[in-house]
Amino acid sequence: MEKKFVTIKEAADILGVSPLTLRNWDKSGKFKAVRHPMNNYRVYKTDDLAKLTDSLESSALSYTPKKKSGPETVRLQIKHLDD
């Protein structure tokens, strides 16, 4: 039987963030948690986690870095002075 909910620790491991980050996302409304009815702990729906990971993966695949409009990067050569 597949789990419908995971703990904050399990969700953090799946997403690769810390539990504190998930708490902050919940507080700010970026990624809301569901409260367990018995102990009021934060739990996350596995369906919501799957949607978020799919969204992150698809946005990462479509990301193309912007070209810098400024001058080319110049590598500085450092010379050490001998006494």
C-alpha cells in the first residue's frame, strides 16, 4: 500500500532541502503542509510532492542561462615577488 502522507523529514529528503526550509515555505504559503489530526505535526501529501518535483524537473530542463551582455571574463595572472 502506497503512503498518502510523509513526515516533514521524509519530504525534506525527497526535495533535497532542510525541514526548516519546508517550515518556512509552509509559513509563507509557497508549499503548504497538512496538519496531522492527532498530533498537529506537519505532513505532506505524496501527490503534492510528486507535482512539485515534476514541476522543478521540467523547469530545470527548460532553463537556458542568459548570455552576459558585458565584456568577456578576463583571467588575471598573479605573479609572486621573490625577496
